[in-house]
Amino acid sequence: MDNISKFKQKFDPYLKNYLEQKLNYFTNYTKDTAILDYLNYIKIIILSGGKRIRPYLAFLMYQALGGKEKEKALKLLVFLEIFHSFCLVHDDIMDKASLRHGVKTANAYITGKLKEDKRIGDLLHVGDSQAILFGDLLSSWGQEIVNLNTDFDSQILREIKILSYEMGDEVSVGQMIDVDIVTRKKVSKELIDEKTYLKTAGYSFVKPLLIGAALSGKSTGKINNFCKNFGKALGFAFQIQDDLLDITSSEKKLGKTTSLDKSQNQHTYFTYFPSLEYGKKIISENFKQAKNLIKNLSINENTKEKFLDLVNLIQKRTF
């Protein structure tokens, strides 16, 4: 079983192939060079970076439970990266971000092109509007990949559809909380926890793990509990660490816009307590919990090592 960097090398050709097929087909809809340029930027922004954590987690769990259809699984799990990209595009609009994966965000790129072409009107609004539609396309494509799949049993696909719809609901409510609380002077820790779970832990860790288990056709109550508990612990560690990096790291290192939490009155563990050291303590505790859950899981040792390697990789990240 590959580590995440080798997984990305094998996964990305499936992702790239899907994007190219979709974008090539769009020439049947329009010949307008500006619109086609915006659409082509979808491929550029998705393939410019990203670690592929979500499909990797799903694939790890799929193989841990005996899944053998490697190529078919990779082809299907493209939908998780497409869904993730949809979330990022809309998140960047809401955050007024201009950089993602070291390249311009969709909204920034399109606004820039409009200015270059000396267009008229409210170009910032038009750029944001086009990026919203950009994200809508990605959301539709993610559903299409699952809905049109014929490689797996219909009952398995039904479970994955249910999980994917729940994932969409959760991340949308999480974003609603995220947007709303910037208007509040104070919020409760419980609300910050809700936001952290719904916006990050659920869709980035818990749901991919559950989807990988469902894809194997061998999920059990014990396995599902592991996915939920491990995913939550790793997700909280990841998000609070992200909040820390937003404060302490640079735009150059992260490859995305930084200092957004402070400038936009976003509420995090670091603004709530406030203490860098306490936030770091919570991060450490969640990473420790995630590792203990792996160690106590009844799967083969090779797979345990892959899970632990991923936790260690995330724990050490500085970008």
C-alpha cells in the first residue's frame, strides 16, 4: 500500500482525465474564448496543489477492509477531490481570498482577466459571480461521478450517495456558522466546536473514511465508530493547526492567503481562550487520541503504519 505522495501520483491521472473529458465537452456548449478560459482554470487550480488527503483516507479504509478493485476505486474517489475543490472555490469567495495552492483563486483570476480585457461594470462582483458558478459546476460533477457509476454494487453506491449528501449538508451548515459568527462579538466554545466539526472534521476526515468503508462492502458498527472518532480527532487537530498557521506562518509558505481570521473577526480556539500554548495543547491531545485509536484498531500492521504516517505528516506540517 502506497504512502500519500505515491498515492497522489497514481490518483492524479484519474483526476486529470476526468477534468479534461468534462472541459473538452464544454466546447459543445460555447465557443466564447473568455468563458472557455474561465472553465479551463478549473483544471489549473485543482491540479496546482493539494495533498489528496480525502481520497487517500477513503482508499486506505477501502483497502484496510479488503477492497481489491484498485483502479475502479480510484476512478470513483475522484468525486471526493472534486467536492473538496467545490468547497474551496466557494470558501475563497466568502473569505475574499486571492491565493490558493500558490495560484490565484478562481474569483481573483476571473476578476483579473476582466480587468485585463478592460470590461465595464462591477468587475469584482462579476468575478465572484462567475466563481460561484465555477463552484456549482464542481458540485454537480461530484454528484455525477457517483450517480453514473456502474463499477460497484447498487447497494454500496446507495450508501455512498447517502454519505455524500450528508457531507454536503454538513459542510454547508458549517460554512453558514463560519460566515455568521464573524458578525458576533463573542461566541461559545460549543459553537466553535460545531463549526470545526461541520466545516472540516466531518467532510475532510470522517466522511471520506466512512465512504471508504462503505465502498469495501464490509463496514461494521465498530469500523464506523472508528471512522467517526478517529476522523473527528484528526479533523480537530488539523483545523486548529490550520488556525495556528494562519497566525504564525506566511502566505509564501502556505501558498494561500493568510491572517484572514484576524482581519475578518473569525472566532477560533486562539481568539476564544486566548492562548497560543493552550491551542497547541489541544492540537497535541487530538493527534495523540488519533494515534491511539489507530493502534487499537484490528487491521493489518501495514495499514496501521500508513494511517500513522499520515497523522505524523499532518502533525509536522508547516505549510
